Amino acid sequence: ATPTALLVGTGRGAQMGILIKGPEVLESTRQVDTVVLDKTGTVTTGRMTLTEALPAEGTDRTELLRLAGAVENASEHPIAQAIAKGAAEETGALPEVTGFANLAGRGVRGTVEGREVLVGREILLAPAGAADEAGATGGSVGLDAADGADGSGAPLLPAPLAAAKADAEARGRTAVVVAWDGAVRGVLVVADTVKPTSAEAITQLKGLGLTPVLLTGDNRAAAEQIAAEVGIDQVIAEVLPEDKVEVTTRLQGEGKVVAMVGDGVNDAAALAQADLGLAMGTGTDVAIEASDITLVRGDLRSAADAIRLSRRTLSTIK
Ligand code: ADP
Ligand code: MG
């Protein structure tokens, strides 16, 4: 590979909104056969809105929104921002939270008006033993045994809420559980939207002979619905942030040459581990620093452009 041709390639990339860290990156780009894509903020816009607030029997809807909104108001997560905004719009100014804790990839916890409030994945609510079996070590705070979370296999969610949650997830939405003082108080549903260019980008990646894989911490049903919308056949869901990198390592162990496309703090380790890391320019600084390529436009089609550019650049060199 002549340095000149590689420099021309990286220069051409810059014009297309594809920032390549060094000329040698183009070489690894050409070898890629598998493209792992983060869901939220990469395939989807990551701009979520609160669409449903479903109180448990005996819980007041306004109370559900106020307390959940107050805790989420302390978090930067897109789900949190959607819940805080939706709650404030419906109930007015949100109360203060103390003892706030962010449980990465799981949810949030905090004290509001004397109540210990949890918002997040169902596993967050499970008793410690059950949560450990499911791999959620460190994040679970558990509900009291008296409230059904006694490790006996009794469902954590009352049947009507479980059904509503499953229905929302089947529609590609993310449903989180709200609990306080040892009992489930309701379910909140947030909706994200697929970027208008994502389906075309997947078609292009497949056309280049690459296998796209969707990777997310979100629930399986929602992930599969989003995957179907854009044409991705392989889905790896419900992955905790610290396990995303292992998915990359495992694929590499199977002999795959892996590109990873992501935007979040959660994606940084996987982006660094991948044979080629591509960060969305709209993403976090941590993700951008961990990557070989930045897609300035935050448009997934740029990932296909980058592969095409590297193939073209290297074929003119040979
Ligand atoms: P992704 O892989 O899509 O970026 P995350 O790893 O950030 O997702 O989160 C995984 C799951 O953890 C979410 O789908 C949600 O169920 C739960 N979760 C994470 N953060 C929060 C939060 N602030 N509030 C409620 N639920 C959360
Ligand atoms: Mg993301």
C-alpha cells in the first residue's frame, strides 16, 4: 500500500464525513465481514418519548409519574430524559431526589419524599439470588419477600402489567418497571424511532457481503422488532454494558473480522476491542476516542461508505 494512495483515501473520507484516525485503518476496514450495531442512538435516533404510564392497582398515575420522573431527572440516559420530561409535562415540577444511584444498563434508584424508588429493568427488582443467576450482580436491590419477589418463581409483575409490558415490547418499545417501598407500582413505556436511513444502510452493508448483528441492552422483543424494521437477521439482546465487549471477543474467536458501530459510553470497550471501531459523530466523546473511524453525520449509511472507500482505495494500490 503506497502511503500516498492511503492519504488520498483518508482525504476522500473526510470529504464524505468519515474521519479516519490513521491511513492504516483502511487496511483493517477491508477485511471486515461482520458488523455489530448498537441499537439505541446508532440504528435508532435515541431521542425517546414517554408514550404510556401504567399504574399498578392501587397506585395513582400522577404519583407514579412524579416519583419515577424525579429519580430519572438525575440521569442523562435517553430513557431517563424521556420519563422526566413526560412526567414534568403531566404533573408539573418534579420533587427532589436524594441518594441517587445510576445502575448502568439496569436503571436508577433514589429517595423521593421519603420513598426508596427504583426505575429500570425487571431484573433490578428481583431478589438478590435470582438477580445473580441472571447476571445482574451489583445492581439488584431486591423487593421484600412479602411482595411476591420471594425467589419462589412468583412473577414480580402483576399479570395485567406483565401483559401490557409484553405488548409494548412486541411493538418495539422499551418498558421499564417502577417500584418503591418494596412493591411494584407501575410500568412506563418509552418509544424510540428508527433513523430514516438505517434500513437503506443495512441493505448496503449486506450488498457488500457483510453480516449485520444488532447488539443491545434492551429487551429481546423490542430488539427483534427494531431489527425486523431495518432488515437485520441476527440479534443479541439484554446484554449488560460490561458484557458488550465479550460479544465482540466471542465473534472474533469464531474467526469473524468484526466492525462495531456505536455511540455510547457503554459501547466504548467493544469499539476498542473490535477489529474496526466506528463511532457515531453524534455520540459520546468516550465512544469517539475508542474508535478508528468517526461517522460525522451520525448516518449509518456512512459505515457502508467507509467499507466501500477502503476497498476502492486498496484496490487502486495493488
Ligand atoms: P442500550 O444497549 O440500548 O444502549 P442500556 O445498556 O443503556 O441500553 O440499557 C439497557 C436497559 O436497562 C434499558 O433498555 C432499560 O430497560 C434499562 N435502563 C438503563 N438505564 C435506565 C434508566 N435510566 N431508567 C430506566 N431503565 C433503564
Ligand atoms: Mg447507544
